[in-house]
Amino acid sequence: MFLLKGLIIYLPLNFYICLRIRKLFADTKHKNIFTFLFIITVLYFPLTEILSHSLAPASLWAKYLLVPGYYSLPFLLYLFLLVSLSDIIIWISRKTKILARETISSHKFRISRLSALFVVPVVIIIIGALNNNYIRISSYNIHVPRKSSEITQLRIAFAADFHLKEATNTQFLHEFLEKINSLNPDILLICGDVLEGDRHDEDTVKFEDLFRQIKTKYGVYAVPGNHEMHGGGKRDFFVNSGITLLEDTVQLCSC
């Protein structure tokens, strides 16, 4: 159902992209080649998602099949934004006569526009992937009035949006574990979307083992995100990981 709702928005936007980019190619042959490749790119993610729900994603072939699909989504998103932006800029240029019609319709201009439309999303995705795999630590000092507690300071670590699934490389989580334990936190708070949660039968044992290795003084606490709900809540994962799940509850801590 979630995938179906997404396709209602996903397909019309990509249809618009296809029509707009096709016009930038000079001959029918290149138009058809682009259309064929674009259709494959558009259908790649939904088809692999359907496949991943019917087959075991832990298999090596499934992992390498699914990962490009996840990159195709941001690529198409940035492509849509750039196509829309370039259409607006060219419309303004025509109205204000900043660019002559001959310049806009010239072969050189169309090639430059095509290059920008495809290169910029790829560069953004590469930068985003590198940034995603690099763990940064931001430190904040907050002073609050002391009341009944006898402690003078509390070191709280906060993390969110892991989106773990069977196809996820555990190397990132190993690095996260190392970083967290090096901070020696009193409490670790996890704010939702620990799991991707798109399968009911997903094997999360390897992640549970790693989360149990987190060392804190007062425990690890989490709230569920919308992605955990896709797989029916995944309550067992939190229990097996040694994470206290908070849902409309108050946890008293003997700090």
C-alpha cells in the first residue's frame, strides 16, 4: 500500500522529466535510447522493492541489486528539481530576452544543458554518499537548574535514522559503536527509524548483537519512527538489542 501511494506521485513526475529531456535530443535514435534507459531507471527501484519482499534480501545478489535502486531515487529527485529549475530559468530568459531563441535552441546549448542535468545529480549523490558514511560528532553544553538529582552532569548521546535492513553493510554500525563507546555516554537516545522496517521476516540479529555492545551508565532508549511501523513495529528487535522502547511512557532513571 505504501509503495502504491508513492507510485501515484512517483510516476507522473518522472513522465514529466522524460518528456522535457527528450526534447533536448536532436534525433529520434537518441531520443529512443534515452527513453529506454530512463524507463529502466524509473522502474528499477519499485521492481527491486517488490522483489525484495518476495525473496531473501540477505543473499549477495539481492544486496547488489537493491543498492543501485536506492541511489536511483535521489538521482531522479534531483533530476526533477533541475529540469524544473532549468525550465523556469529558460522561460524567464525568453520573456526578458536575456537569451535569444537561437541560442536556446542551438546544439551547443542543448548539450550543455543535458550535461548539467545528468552530471549535477550524480555529483550531489556522490557527495551525499561520502557524507553519509562519515560519522560526525557535534557537542552541545546545556545548563539546567539542579533540583533533587545529586549528579552534577549528564552526558547524553543522541542518534537517529539508521534505516538498517539486511542489505545494510555493518561496517558503518561498527564505526558508530566505536564512536559512541569512545564518548563514554551516560545515556544514549535514539530518535526513530532505526530499522527500514519494510519486511516482516527481516533478519536483524547482526544489528542486535552490535547494539548490545553499546556501553552506557543508565541505558539506551529509543522511540519508534514511521519506518519501524512498516514492518509491524519490530518490538523484538529493541528487546533483543537491549534498547528500552518508549511509547507514550515515562521511564524513571535513578540518576
